[in-house]
Amino acid sequence: MANQTGNYYGDVYQWNRTVSTDGRDTQTEYYLPNWTDLVLAGLFTTLIIVTIVGNTLVIAAVITTRRLRSVTNCFVSSLAAADLLVGLAVMPPAVLLQLTGGTWELGEVLCDSWVSLDVLLCTASILSLCAISIDRYLAVTQPLIYSRRRRSKRLAGLMIVAVWVLAGAITSPPLLGCFPRATNRDSKKCSYNMDSSYVIFSAMGSFFLPLLVMLYVYGRISCVIASRHRNLEATESENAQPRRNVLIERAKSIRVRRTECVTSTVTCDRPSDDAEPPSSRKKSGIVRSHQQSSINRVARETKTAGTLAVVVGGFVACWLPFFILYLATPFVPVDPPDVLMPALTWLGWINSAINPFIYAFYSADFRLAFWRLTCRKCFKTRTNMDRGNRKLPAPANWKKDTSRT
């Protein structure tokens, strides 16, 4: 058997030629990544690191910070867990695919497992965002009922379980043989199941229905907050005019009494009649306290709506292009470019990397927890090392001179 090996650098393939004794020859091609593949692999690796570190910090912050152990942050932890697993189990094989020119070298079983994990974890991440929207909607529209701690925690637990069960239900049909793959598919290509029925089923369950729920919920939250803003402004305007009239009348009566006191022989030491009764002061204090609590609640809900708007906006920007292409591919006679589907897939995975930064930007509690978990510990370690390496000066040995010159 004779062997012949050659390199052709005009293309990106290296081939090894093996000639057998009976005259037949086989040729094996190996993909040589070019500089574009290496740069993209480096960028994708950086994105993986950011995804893992950011979502790990979110989970650690919720676990170690008592102030962050709220019902809403239970959903945030579920979202961070799904995004963390995307960074650990889904993104790295995609980097390997980038370096091998899209050729899958790990076998059909691992291909099916990787695709199933991708669908499961990305669906769980999207449904967790939907659950966060529903949680905020209930907290804004039904604050008295939803503020009961035990009931709200039980409901949060049931919603989180429902998120992962629904994600599993959307992922499992191809594994159970309900939507089999094409029998003549290329074993060196690892892609999604493009059966038209499954594409419609998974796209609706993983993206489009959660998107409709989030848009509806955000619209309702915005309407409720706008209505409360209007009611609060109307209440303040109604209370401002009588209060202004009372102050004007009180100022007039004070000027009149001061004039009488000057012309009268009676001192001003006796209690004045214009003092506000204690019951009136107590009532006005209660009204002011109620108004201040209403203002604080509306401000808090407005901030929540702003955070939710950024979360929904980032979700739509990252995932909408991918799901439009995914839903249209089985029904379009022309195949899309090979680079388009991986590019839009990475765009969707970027959503798993930016979610921790959205919550850190809008939440002072998360920012403080991140600082405590990262920079503060690093500064403490460096300070302790500096103190340990710093040499203390030797104590001076002074003698008292008692001699006289």
C-alpha cells in the first residue's frame, strides 16, 4: 500500500491520499481554518466566558445576599441557570464547528443530544423571561393578593416548574420519534430538525407565543402605571388647591391677630387660636404618608416597567431574526446561505450573555452584590498580600544616657 500526502493552500482543505495495493485510492479532506475562522472562534470564546461569568454571578448574588432573595429573583435565578447551561453545554460545540468548517465530527448521537440541549435550554430561557413578565404583571395589578409571601412563593415555584416542563415538552417529540429526521441527511452536518410540522410546533411554543404573552403583559403594565400616574396627579392637584386656600386664610388671620395684639393691652403669651388642632395635624400626616407611599409605589413600578421593556427589547432583537428564518426555511424552495443560520443562532445566544448586565444595570442591589463577589474580594486579597509582604521596621533599642560630660 502506498501513501501520498499533499497540501493545497490555495483552498482551505488539506488532503491525504492513500493508494491501496489493488489500485484503488481514497482521499480524506481536513479543513484548515483561516484567519476569519480563528477570529470568530476567539470572539465566540469571549462570549462564552462572559455568559458563564455573568450568569454565575447572578446565581451567587441571589444565594448569598438576603436582600435579593425575593420572589422575582427566583425567576431571575431560573433564567440565569438556563443561560449558564447554554454557555457551558451549547456554545462550545458551535465553536468547534466554526473551526472545522461546519463539519460535525462527534457522531450522530452527540449531534442529537447537542441539538436537543440547545432547544431545551434556549426555550427554558425564553419561557423564564415570559414568567418574569407575568410575575411583574401580577405584582403590579394585584399587589395585595400577590404580596402574601407564602402564596407568592408557592406560585413562583409552580411557574418555574411549568417553565422547564414546557421546555422539555417542546424538545422531546423528535427524540420520541414523533417528528423523525430525514433518512438521507448528511452525517457530517449537525442541524435542527427541519420537519415542517415540528418547525411550526417548536417555533410557536419556543418563541412566538411567549412573545405575544410578553407584549400583552408589558402593554397592560404600561396602561396600569399610566392610569396610576394620572390618578396621582389628579389627587395632588385636588389636594393642592384647598391646602393653598387654607394657608392664605391662616396668613390673613395671623396678620389680623398680630394687629389686635399690638393695639391691645393683653400680651401674646396666651395660646393662640390659630394653632392647628392635634387631630387635624394627625389626619394631614396620615394623608401625606399615604400620598408618599403612593408616589414611591408608582416610581418603583415605573422602574420595573423600564427594566421589563429593556429585557423584552433585547429578547426580541436577539431571537426574532433566527425564528423568522427557522420558520420560513421548510417552506422556501431555495436554501438559505450556509453562513446565515449559524450567524442568527449566535445572535440568539447573545441574549443569554446580556441578561445579567441588564439586571445589574437596573438594580443597585445586584450591582452591590457583584462588587462584593468580585472586585471587593480581589482588593481584600491584594491588601492582605501587601500587608504580609511589608516588613515592619525593627524596634529601636534606646539607652538612657545618665552620664554627665
